[in-house]
Amino acid sequence: MRQKTYGKDVAAVLIEVWKIFDQPCGQRLRPILQNEVERLRDLGEIDVSSEMIAKLKKISARSIDTCLVPHKEKERLNQKYQKKIHPLLYQKIPVKLSHEQGHGIGETIQIDLVEHCGLSPKGPFINTVSTTDIGSGWWEGKAIFGKEAKDVHQALYKLEKRYPFSWEEIHPDNGTEFINETMYEFTKQHHLKFSRSRPYGKNDNCFVEQKNSTHVRKIVGHQRYDTKEELDILNRLYDDLSLYKNFFQPIIPLKTKERIDGHLKRTYGSPRTPYQNVITRTTVSKWKKQQLTKTYRQLNPAELKRRIRTKQDQLLKLKKRKEQEQIDTIAMKQELNNPQNLIQFSVANLIAEPMGVR
């Protein structure tokens, strides 16, 4: 078996020098070792022999990276599992798991932001503020440009008005679009409780995550939306979609879940629409129930479905138009970059330019 040229003693000195010079890669650390290691010894920063200095000056960049691999992995794990230090505002907002959140009508409204950036997050694009009530399954959504705190706050204020019952608590993830002073003041002014999910814990916000899939992604897709025209269409679409989903789409609630002999046994309740869940609860006022029933009787599910499809088609046409504009722009640039076309373009401009005009 081949004996290692550089053992743990060399790795220990490499780690010291690596930390002193801000953790460079092997290719950058190699010239540092050749030029600075003796000076570090003279300054008393490292205690090494002349033999060790000779080894450090001779070591290759690849061997440096190989020696540092175990230490880099250890550093990575320490950073991954160390306790996160959040700003004071995060410490004020309690973390609640899914089973700790209220499951009554209006007790907990889970909120989330769905990005419509397509394949690239560069530049301004539209986001959907998605909200749902755990107790009834009622959903409302609104499209906004960007994700600034003031825009999210205004969207939530309008969405709260559209719910047939009052909110008691809102529960977002840990995104800064929700965890900020503007939202914190919003909850205080409206006397709302404010909780949040664990970092990277989607199960704590599972109800709205499901709605993001069935009510947003499945309806408007994953393409990029970044124009005022698309924003208006999305919001009109969500107006029809909320009526269609809340009044005519039954939800099968999960009642219990238990593990028996290594298998999960789930018990489900009767399928009901969010509207049916709301009007059967005593916590909702009689006047509000009458208003909901009146709205229900005026709705035509087939007509709502046609209106939703019409707006989906409009979004698709806008997408194809933008794609064609991009293709035309690229083709024009390629033509202008061609020297022969550039000469012809310049000559044509000279011929078209009036005499005496410069």
C-alpha cells in the first residue's frame, strides 16, 4: 500500500494557514505557502520545522485540497446545524407546527407567496399572495408586482375583506416578505395573532402549500408573468377561481391519523365545499350566511369554468406573443452583428438621409 506523502501533521499546519488567509482554494493557497510560510514562522504565528516548510513549499494544489477535505466537511456541518441567530423580530413571533395551529373557522389563516418568475428570477415579476383557512378550506389569492412589504400588506388587507369570517391568526413561512415590521404592525392593529413555520419546514404550512399547487400552479402554470396586462388578467382570474373553488369544489378533510404495525391509518370526513363548511358553523353570523347563500344561488359553475378558461387562454396568448417578440429581437441582433448586413444597413441609412442633414 502506498504511503501518504502528506500526513496529519501537514494537514494541521495547512488548516492554520488556510484560516489565516481567509480559506482560499488549493490553487490560491499554493503560492501563499511558497511566499508566506517562512515569514509566518518568523513572526511566531506557526511553529514548524524546516523540513515541514520544505514540504509545504512543494505540495501541489490538488494535494492541498485533498488534505483540507475532512476539515471543510466538518466546518460545513457545523454551520448547517448551528443554532440560527435571527433578528429580534423573528424571536417575537412564535413557531407553530401544523398540529399546534387552530383548526376552527378563521382560527388560523396560512399565507404564502407564489413566484411567477419562470426560469429566471432576474428583474421584476409577478407574485401571488395565497391564503387559506385551515378550518373551512376557504381560499383567496391576489397577484402583486414584486414582494415588497407594503404591497404584501395591502394584498392581505384586501383579501381579509373577502373572507366571510374574521381572522384570528395568520401563519406564514419565514420569508422576509411576511416577517417584517409592516406585517407585525398590521397584526397588532387588527388584533391578530402572528405565528410562523420552522425554517425549511413546509409541513408547518402544508394547507396553503396544497392550495398553491391546486389553485395556483395547476391553473396558471410555471411560466413567467411580468407585465401589467398579465397582472390584471391574473387578478380577474382569481376572482372567478375563488368563487368556483369555494362554492363548488368539495374538500375531503383528514380527521385522524394513527400508526398501526408500521402502517399509517387515515380517517377522512365527508366531502364538503368550503361554503358548506362555513354555513354549518355557529361562529359565522346569520346575516353572513344569508349573503353567502344568495351569492351561491346566483352562480353558474359552468359559466365560471368558461370564464376561467378564457382568462387562461388570454395568458397563453400573451406568453406566445412575448416569446415571438424575444425571437424577433434575437434575430434582429444577429442580423446587425453580421458585418455584411451592418454595411448594407449603414448604406441604406445614408441613402435615406436628406442632403445637408448631419
